Amino acid sequence: MKATSSTFRQNSREALLDDDLQQALSKMGFLGARKRVVDALPEWEELRTTAREIKEHTLAHLDFYLEEFEKNVRANGGHVHWCSTPEDASATVLSILKEAGARKVIKGKSMAGEEVGINEALEAAAIDRLETDLGEYIIQLADEPPSHIIAPAIHKTKAQITELFHDHHQVHGKTERVTEVASIVNEAREVLRDGFLAADAGITGGNFLVAETGSVALVTNEGNGDLTSTLPRVHIVTAGIEKVVPTLDDLSVYLRLLARSATGQEMSVYTTLTTGPRRAVDLDGAAEFHVVLIDNGRSQWLGNEFHEMLRCIRCGACLNHCPVWNSVGGHAYGWVYSGPMGSVLTPLMIGLEEAGQLPNACTMNGRCQSVCPMSIPLPSLMRRLRFRQHDQGLSGLGTRIALAVWGFMATQPRCYRLVTRVGIGLLGLLSGTRGRFRRLLFAEAWTEERDFPAPAGETFMGAWKKAARGRK
């Protein structure tokens, strides 16, 4: 996926003027559902603490648990492939498909696959690809990337999906426009059925990798993951190295957190554990089982200032509760990951030079941290990226000058108090009786959309001293 994170501001302006997008975003119902199921679980905070402790223990011994996972996958007849870069991962997947003689591939949803560009690699190799997750299938027809990590087509209205299906399904004999949700789902199911049966290989993600058994845990609501992993003769899993958990008991903790945080369900409809290829006694399953483990910078975060981002379980709760994401949607962020988690992950993965606007696309209200099941301090991580951006000279000249002036003033208390008193008085005079500014130098980004309120006529320090005198 070509990154457009460098144009976040322009992307956001366009998103705010997109009536269809705004209509679609207004219908998100994840927040209320999450609150209901979380409030109904007395041990929620205890689960969060336990999950964080398990993940921190795992990350502290990541090499051991990854090797344990690999050993057990191989013991069950599967294969593990270690990939340092996105290019390595894509090349590995293509190599597996080539060796298997696979020309038709079905895919379950995998953000790791999006991250390393699997779709682009398949297209370049002239391998037919069919997305089986309903949301992913919709955006495949629309030739768009996902806009949300758990609801890829949430930016589409029902009317838009109806037109997409009408345009693309006529070749399958579907000439009637279907407008009801149940009919849309049924039509997709009928079209996808032939793809499931004809596929040579299936590619899925993996929500968790269980070191104890060498199993891959896959969580879906449609069952497409099960069909993708069992019907074709080759099953390929793409997953980041941080997805490993030590035991099945540990997995149960995360399963209780994941669906509640993501969609407001107590559990997802389908939770599937795949442990190696089909055995002689099995009635179904792939003949070949491959796990492609992706680093892509993750090992560099271990123990550094962004270490806590490795706890992310990709539930999407931070996106759902972010006022910025809810205003502009996921495509404005310009890459695979969006919202608060994307504002940290994207700069780490593709560089601050390309994604420097994202850490600044935050009001620092802290809702993302409060709802994160893994207690990741996302605002603090974005703040650290801002520091790094400034240290590397990547922030704008105006920003650097303003911070330098502020830094000097903050170390000169008398000068600071004098300047603020004079400045507030002058701004009060300039605002006149209106008490606000239509245009204000250095605040154009604010006044472009709204008036800027004039100062109240007194500095905070002055008001504080006055209040202190009143308390004596």
C-alpha cells in the first residue's frame, strides 16, 4: 500500500467534506457495546493487569517463546519462516505459493499482510486473489485499502456497497440491486463460494501464536477464516513476532479482552486453533501449513522507549474512541494503521519523514489509553515521537522558532511575566468589543475554521495569586 501519511492534513480536509464518509462514520456502534460488556465484567481491570504482565514477561523472553513456538510447529508437521523486512515476507509467501504451484489464493483478514504488501506482491506475480472477509471483499471490489483494523469497510455506506455489488456481480448473474443487509451478505456468500472451492492456497493472519502447542489462534465473526485455512491444500499464516503467548491458559485471558474491546462482544463468533497441517485422522485441513513470522522493526523496539507498543493486540478500541479518527476516518492517516495506534506504529515502520504529521494529529485527551485493554500509554508515545521529530529537525521552521522562544522565556520568569501581561493586554485591545479574532497571526490553522477567543484580561499566574490571597 502506497503511503500518503505525509499529506494527512489535506487528507483530513477532504474527509471532512465527504458526505458519504461522514454518514458512515456516524453509524459506528462499537462504543456503547464495549461499555456494556466491560461494565458487566467485574474482573475487567484484573484481566487487564494480568494480560499486561503476561505480555511483559513474554517480551522479556521473546527469543525463548518464539523458538518454543517454532519447535512445536515443526513437531506438528508445519513450517516456520523468519522474515526481517516486508520484502522478505512477501518474497517468502510468493516462494511458498510458487513451490506449491498455486495460482488462485483466498485470503482472510490480516493486518500483518497489509503491512508487508502481500496484495501488491500477489498482483505483481499474476496470482489471483480473493478476499473472504466481507469488509475486505467490499474494499477489494472498490480497489481501496482497509480503513479500520477490525472493520475494513466501515467507511462505506449501504448505498455504496449496493452499487459496488451491482457493478461487479453481474458477471455472476446477479442483476438485481440488493439493498437489505441480509441480502447483501447472502449475495457475497454465494459469489465467494466458488472462490473457496477453487483456491489452491489460503492466507490468513494470526491473532495469537501459542508457544506451548505451536498453535495459531484466529478470531473471526464470519467463519471465513476457518474456510480459508481448511479448504485449500496450502495454508499460510502471516503474523508479527509479538503475537506469541506462552500457553493456552494465557490465550484465554486475551480472548476475554479482545472481542469486548473490539466489537463489544463477550466472545467472537469463531475462535479457531490451527495446529499444523491435516493429519491422517483429520476430516479436513490443509496439507501444508506455513507460518511467516514478521519482524519489520519490532525487535528494535524491545527495551527502548516504544517497547510498550509491542503489547498491542490490534483490537481497534483506540480508533473507536478517538475523536480525530471518528471525524476523518482511517484513510486520512495514509497507511495500514490509523488512529492513535497508527500514529505511533506508522512513524516507527515507515519513518517520521513520511509520517511526521500523525503524532501531531492528537488532542492528547487520553481516551485511547483509558480504553486500551493492554494499558498502552499512547499519548505518551506520540509525545515521544514529537520530541524525536524536533530533535531530528523534522518539525517546521515556525514550530522550531516558537519552541526556542518559549524555551528561552520559560527560563526567564520576570521576562515571561512581563511579556505575557503586555501580550494579553494588547490582544484584548485588538479584539475590541467582539472578544474574539477572525484572523490571528500564527494561529491560521485555528482561525481558518473558527474564531479565536481573546484572552480574558488576566494571566493565569495573576489569577492564581489573587485566589491565594482570598483563601488567607
